Amino acid sequence: MVHPAQGQMVQDLAAAGELGAPPSRYVLREKDRPTEAGAVQAAQRELAAIPTIDVSRLAESGDVVDDEAAKLRSALQSWGLFAVTGHGMPEPFLDEILAATREFFHLPPEEKEKYSNVVVADDVDGADGGERFQPEGYGIDRVDTDEQILDWCDRLYLQVQPEEERRLEFWPEHPPALRGLLEEYTRRSEQVFRRVLAATARALGFEEEFFADKVGERVAAYARFTYYPPCPRPELVYGLKPHTDNSVLTVLLLDKHVGGLQLLKDGRWLDIPVLTNELLVVAGDEIEIMSNGVFMAPVHRVVTSERERMSVVMFYQPEPHKELAPSEELVGEERPALYKKLKAKAFGDGFWDAFAAGERTIDFLKVKVEHQQQQPETAAAVSTSA
């Protein structure tokens, strides 16, 4: 059975227009609030000077690709993310995707609910009666308990690759342009993912296929369209709680007009700048494990404002049967294995439990091997109440 709060859309709450403050289910404890004591106000927040990588240079040869790969390694080790230029997607095309996303979320509620992520149990596994949450579709993220503090966002979550595993019953028919745009964006975004993954291997001195062989040809790719409604008291809520990504790499198309994404670096929350025609690539938990902690998945969150905001995010995960473990070539006496071995599917399944509990999947599943010397950012718990 699903929790009663599972069917409450944040956009509907915000649209009522009578809220002086968010309902209590969304209000954070004082110590977790993004702009309470100990945190700076929005106008004074520090902007992250994130690095930029030209992925078109990663397709070249010789010194050009080596130089760009070295920049990529530095970006992943210092920041865990970077802006991407040279991706080959025209700005009008990216604008169309964001416009179609906005159009979907502004459809009447009854139209969006056709794609609800709350499904009747007998439609899923033959059981009688009741409803259940499943990740794909439109709605909010999973609600497990009465104490769980909810995020100020709605989302549409779809598997886009492998193509034969798409569940098209969750792909909206309106706006009509959305399906075609998503098809094209899926194809082009995977090209970015593959190019960056190959360069990541090269940056460590390996052949370009080093990580590609570990994730497989038929990667699982998921698209998350997220809508953050205007919030009457942004300082009280999270748009999306602090987390690391369940991915090898994540490719983000961010709102061009409204910021909100923040990165935890050296104990401080930094604003990711609003991007125009750039994409953002973020290292996920899986590349942290496979690189044995050479690359770190950054903790990030989304804060809200009095303006609506949206994003389109692509998560790339290994084939489910693949082993997820530190690469042998990156394990030695000076750097022992920092993570245990497990199946990619087990890790992916554990993400939803961990996210609902407000924990990193690596910590929730106890994947980390404890040694005397730990990486400080990795060892830090994600401080959330949800």
C-alpha cells in the first residue's frame, strides 16, 4: 500500500495561492534549513566557479584530447562535476525541451495523472487490491513514513534506454512534441555520456574502453523531468534533499532563468551558476566505486525560490547484471579497496530506500570498507531529515 501523502502534488498545493507557508510535511528542522542560522542569505550566497570541458575536443587526437582529459580529471577530482560545451545540441533544441517540459507540468491535473507513479497492484504483479509506488511515471518521490519530510517538487521519471525496456504507457502524449524531443535528446545525451566516459578512462591512463566495458553496451538510462513550484517560504524547505546520484555519470539540462542547484564543497554550500547552452555533468556513486574513490560523487541539493524552476536530468547506470566494484587496476597496497563488490541492480534497487531515508546509497547499503584513513567528503553523512 502507498502512503497517503504519495498522491499530494506539490504543484497543486502551490497553485492554490492561499499558502502563507508550506504545509508541515515539507518544513525542515531548523538545523537543516538552507538559509537559517549558520547559512548565508540568497543574495549573499557564494557562486561556484565550476570548470568547463569542451567535449568536442575529447573526440580529437593527440595533445588536444590529452589536455582536455587532464582538465576533466582535475574537474572530477576537485568538484565532481563540470559544465559541458561542444556537445553539438543547438540552443533552440534545448529550449524546446524545456518548453515542452513546462507545458507538460502545466497540463490539467487529470491529464498528468494518466501517467501516475502510483499504480494498482494487480496491474504490476497479479496481486489483488491495493496500490503501490513504482519509480516510473508522474508524481512525487517515494513516501515511506509519516515522519519523512517531503521535497518541494513534482517529477516525471522514465526509462529511456534500452529502448525495448521503455514503458510507453508512462510517456505523455501531450504536449505532442515531448516524445520526439525526448527521443532525440536521449540519443544526443548518450553521445555526451560515452565521450566523457571514454575520456575519464584516458585521464587515468587507461584505454578508452576501460569504464565502458564495466558498464556495458546496454546501459540503463533514465530521464527525470523535475518541476519546482514557486514556494512562499523558500528558507523552510528543500526543492530536493541533499544526495548523491545513482549513476555512473549524470547529464543535466538546467533551467536557463532560475538557479537553485547547490553543491557541498569543503563543508560549504555553493550555488551552481545558471547555464545557457551548456549542460552539466555530475559524477555518480557508481563511478566513485569503480574508480576506487579517485573520482568522488558530489553531494548536491536544490533550494527553491518564489519562481518556478525545472530541469531535465539523464542518469546513466551499468547493465543490471554487471559487478559494481573498485577496478583492480586502481587497488593496491597504498590504496586498498574502499568499497565492497555488489551487483549493479542491487545498488540501484537500494537507491530508492536510501533516498527516502535521506542517506547516500553507499552508506545505506554499507558498501564502504572502513580503513583508518578515509576520504573526508565521502565519509561525511548527508545531513537531511528525509
